[in-house]
Amino acid sequence: MESCIFCKIINGEIPSYKIYEDEHVFVILDMNPVTAGHFLVLPKKHFEMPESTDDEIISKMIIIAKRIAKNIKRILNSDGFNITTNSGEAAGQTISHTHFHVVQRFKNDNLKLWPPNENEKNKIKETYKKIISNI
Ligand code: 5GP
Ligand code: ZN
């Protein structure tokens, strides 16, 4: 993909703070970190979305995400980490090349993710019925 920023980073056309590379996976620090130790796990091959990424490749990505997250937790002495992925614009995906975010967390980082929504709570049963009759 000629216009893809992450493909350009992987090809070395755009510089990055690379922390790991193997045959299939490439890991860099995010240029706009949420906390210290925010890194991105990318497949070397271009896939647009998590759900269109080969099972074999995304499995390798999550194993590397876990290993490096654990290692960086030790190095930065963080208190935990989040591993997330954004699929689609509505979910916050800005770069159409699959990636996992790994964000190291600190007890005092004041980051609040996933605020619960009372309206959605009232719809659990309806949502469940819809899912279970179509899955
Ligand atoms: P998304 O919003 O698609 O889930 O995440 C894209 C991430 O890529 C963002 O956190 C953004 O800061 C990061 N990013 C965008 N462009 C670059 C770049 O050129 N280099 C690096 N290292 N990260 C980038
Ligand atoms: Zn790409």
C-alpha cells in the first residue's frame, strides 16, 4: 500500500522508534503517546482492519503484544497495561493498517476508559436476544 503511513514506517521510508521486528510483526512507539510506554504492534503485511487480518498473523501480533507489554511493564515499572485495537472510524481507527495499541498504565495516570452508560444497561436483554438469535 503506497500511501499507508505504517507501510512506509515498516519499509523504512518514515523514521520510527522501532522496538521489535520479526518476519511478520513490527513494533514501534506511538508518536502521540497516551502514557509513557505506548507502543503499536503492526503486521508487516498490509491489512486494513483487525477483522480482515489473517488469523495466523493476528495471533502472532497478540503474542508479541503480550510479551513486550510484560517486558516494558518491568522496564518502566508501570502498574498495568491496556491492549486495544480500533476497527473502523466510529471506533477511532485513523490509520487503515491493523494495529494493537499497548498503553502502560500508572496508578495516578487519571485515564478513564469505557465509562458505563445507564441507557445501554437497560438494553442488555434486548441486545442479548438479538445476538443469540443471529449468531
Ligand atoms: P488509531 O487511531 O488508528 O487506532 O491509531 C493510530 C495511532 O498511530 C495513533 O495513536 C497515532 O498517534 C499513531 N501514529 C500516527 N502516525 C504515526 C507516525 O507517523 N508514527 C508513529 N510512531 N505513530 C503514528
Ligand atoms: Zn499499510
